[in-house]
Amino acid sequence: MSESSAPTVTSYTHLELGQEIEIGIGGYYIPEKEARLEYNGREVLAVIGRAVLESSCAGIDNQCVSGSWRYAIVPGYIVSWQNTRNEAGLPVSETEPISDQRAQRDIRRILESNEGASIIGFW
């Protein structure tokens, strides 16, 4: 008889919504809202926001690009909601990463349709 492994549970520290977070020297992202989605009898946490590339120049012609995109980050299924706080006072939840490809595909479609997200990442 084989032993099934317990699901992996990770801590997710909730970000301050509406605050710019710099990435590198050419851009930033802004987490705008948290969505709790029902999927297959479980609740999924998704963080929705906007990623901004102010200017990135590269190549022989030193061509520059800029733009803005809606994104979604999916920490996973919610195991416990904001059960503790970190040293900075931010709430921390426990999540179970979503590794199932079908579930990821379904959730991706929901986020593209409902939130207009074009970049979607699963943790």
C-alpha cells in the first residue's frame, strides 16, 4: 500500500494594495486587488495588478519599449486566511500551490476573462 504525500502548504504574505513595487531600473508593478475564486469546491487566491515597463532600451539600434499589462499571480488554494502577521504587520495566509495543469488552465481562463489579465503566474 503506497503512502500519499501531504499537500505542500506555503505562507503567502499579503502585499499592500495600490503601492508601487519597483523591479529593476525600468519598471514597477502595482498589486491592485486580491480575488478569492471558487474552483472545483475550493477557494483560490489570486492577486491582480498592473505591471509597467517605463523604458527598456537594447539592441544595436538602442530601440526602447514601454508598456503596461494586467497581471495575476496565483499563490494557490487557500488553506487558512490571514491567520498571522509578519514582522512588518502584514497579514499572512497559508496556501497550497496549484500544480495540476488542467486546474491552472481553467483558472487562467477565468482570470483572463474576468480580470483582463494577460500575464498569469502560478506559485
